[in-house]
Amino acid sequence: MGENKTRDIDAEAAVDARLVAGVRTGDAAAAASLYDRHCGTVRFVVADNVRNRDDIDDVVQEVFARAFGRLDQLTEATRFRAWLLQIARRAAIDARRARVRQPATLSLGDRDVIDLAESVDLVAKVGDLANGLRAGLAGLSTRDRAVLAMTIELGFSLDDVAAALDITHGNAKVVLHRARRRLRAAVEPLLVAG
């Protein structure tokens, strides 16, 4: 069995060597075949250091651009796969390092990305809102807090809330509505002020 595996690896290396020779002569189909053969493995190696899907795609493209641009440096064409994966590791590490050096940013949905250094005010407002929400929750009755926790945190339906509190479905609906209204009343002044 080990001998068969060695033969398979040798056969794969021979195919790579043939394709490398084709790329060196300008054969675009050979380049596409090398890309197709190794793209998945390169993506796997890159994803070890790069998490964002778009960034992974960019780094994979960069890896193949580097490899095809430096193909004259590959001395042993049968070692193309190992050489390519070494380029992939380096490119992924370079991308990770570049990302670490970039200033932190915050994306706010459809709005433009905001530099966090310029958004201290926004962070302070969010902190104030969180503190107000905590204070609003603390001001609610135990029953109101429990109903909100059941529906928001635990995902209970109204029937589940009714069963947990041993009340009717209609009563559970009223209790939930009142708890939300009381919490909104506690937090709304902060929203208006902020």
C-alpha cells in the first residue's frame, strides 16, 4: 500500500512538472490547471492565518501571482506543490501582520467604516446606553425581568412563558407587553439624550 501511495505522489509531481513547463512557455491552460489543482490546498493554508473570506480570496490570488511571477526560481519542477505552499504560508503571515498594523475600525452597517480613534464619543454613548439598560432592568419587577429573559435570551414563545409562569397565553402576552413598555420607558430618556 505504501508503494502505491509513493507512486501516486510521484505521478502527481510529474503532472505538476509538466504543467510548470507549460506555464514557463506561456501556456495559459497549464497555469489554469495548476491553479485548479492546488487552489483548495492553498486556500486551506491561507485560512490558517487569515479569517475573512474576502481577504482569503485576495491572499490566494496573491499566492498564485507570486508563484507564477517567480516560476524561474523553482529549480525542481516536481517540488512545485511544496514550493507553492511555502509561498502560501508566507503570504498568509504577511497578510496577518498587515492586518495587525492597520488601525482598528468599526463597521456600522450601511454607513461608512469609522476609525475608532475618531469615535470615542460613540463608544461613550454606547456605554451610557448599556448602563441605562442595566439600570432599567434593575428597576423592573422580578417577574418582568424573568419574562424578558425568557423571550429575549432563551427564545421562549408566549406559550412557553405562559407555561413557565402558570398563566394563560393572553396573560403572558400582557405581561410581556408591559415588561417591554416599562423597560422602554426606563431607557427612552437615554436614547433621546444620546
